[in-house]
Amino acid sequence: MDLSLLKDNLADYATFGKNVGTALQSIPTLLNSILDFFTNFSDNADTTGDAFKSLSS
């Protein structure tokens, strides 16, 4: 096996590892934003309903 081919393959895996690591680290932030949305869902729904009523009158 050519050493340059081995070097290129390892570089590809290093890039993949960095990208996957970044994606996995952002999962808690994503979950928190989803939970925050559903925690405030009734307030958001009321606000949206009131805004819709003011548009239709």
C-alpha cells in the first residue's frame, strides 16, 4: 500500500471524526430547544391565537 494513500485515508477519517464530534456535541442543545418549545407551547398557542383573532377582525 502506498503511504500517500494511507495518509489520505487517515486524513479523511480525521475529518469525519471532527464532523461527527461536532454533530454529537450539538445534540443536547437541540434537545433543550425542543423541550423549551413544548414547555411554552400553551403560551405560544395562546399568543398565536390572539394574533390571529386580531388579523381576522
